[in-house]
Amino acid sequence: MHVAIVTVGDELLAGATTNTNASWLAERITERGSSVDRILTIPDDRALIADYAARWNDAFDAVIVTGGIGGTPDDVTVEAVADGLDREFVVFDRIRERLFEKAAEFRDENPDLVEEYDLELDLDAAASLPEGATPIVTDAGWAPGCIVENVYVFAGIPDEMQAMFRAVEDEFRGDAVAKTIYTPAPEGSLHEVLEGVTETFDVSVGSYPRGENRPGRIRVRGTDEAAVEDAIAWLEDRVETTAPPSAK
């Protein structure tokens, strides 16, 4: 399964917020045997989000778009995805009913806050999704995410995004497997062996150099588990290895 990740937010591009969502998603998707082929960060620009949703919907098995679904004026992601996939943007009645109940519970539990601030809750906006979408509803956040065609729209707030991903994580299972070995050898000494393993086995190999307090890593990935295991054994015969950092 080939996946693209689009993180949306002016604050990400300005450096005001660290983009942890992309790395978190990429790690979980890779763990499940799928491949992340693109990661892109773009601003809260409705036309730009729509353009990527339309083009990448055809180019990848799944596209994750995260950020800007909360219902404030700069939250344009879900509407943009509707534009890009040529869907009407419509109120989902059962989502609106759930949000009405959730808002009532919040008012009952926070009377002082409600009295002090004039809370403007646009239930119709928060309950609107592309026509035909499958809502992703969690207890972690306010507005729902959704799945429309092969585009998955998640919240930008990390806790909410992670809850939405976990609700659909089984859909990202692929057939790739990966194994890693650790080495104290400098990356410059590994060129021949890295070239040799890809010539000998049907696998892909990534080399990540050592740091001051961490060993180097060689990661072998492929769709045939036996080939990956054989490639790892081949490398271990030719490369000095060490325990992974967590084992020390």
C-alpha cells in the first residue's frame, strides 16, 4: 500500500508549531507494512489543498490530510477536500445531534467558563463533511474526521489525529516487512556491503549514520520476509554489529 501524507497549517510553515504529525503517521504506517511515498506540508489554502486531494487521490492507494477541521474561519481542510473530489459539502444530521449533546454536556460541566465567555459553536459547520464520506468520530476531539474515496482527513491536534488514525489503522496494513541492525562502523566504510546486499537480494536498504551517542543503523525492507531475513544474515556476516540503543 502506497500512502501520501499532507499536513496542513500556516503555523507549521512558519515554524510556530513543530510538525510531529507527519513523523508519527509515517512510523505507524511503515510498522504496518505499507510505504509512505510522499510527505508534504502546505498552508491553509483551500484551492491548494483541493488540488493535492484531487491529484494524489488518483496517484496513491491512500492520502492522509491532517489539520484544520475544527470549524473556525481558517479551518478549510474538509471543505477543500470536498472541492477537490467534486463533492457537495453537507451537514450530517447524526453528527450534528452528537455534537449538540456534547456541547450540552460541556455547558453542564463548565458553568463558570460558559458564563465568562461567549462560546460560539457552529454545529452545522462542525457536522459538515463531503457528501458520501464516512465520518471518523472519536471522544478525543470536537469535529469529526472522515474518509472520502481514498482520502483520510484527520484533525491537526496530535491527540485528536492519533485517535482518528487508530480508529482506521487496520486499513493501512500492507505486505512489507523491515528489519534493522546496528553498527559502530562509520557509514563511509559500508558502501561496498550496502551495494552488495541489494545486488544479492530483492530488498531495499537504508543506511543511517552513527552519531556521537548512537550507533549507525542499516534497515532492510521488502515484501518477502524470507528474503529480508536472509539479507540481514548476509549483512551480519560482513558488518560489525552492536546492540540497539534501547538495549544498553
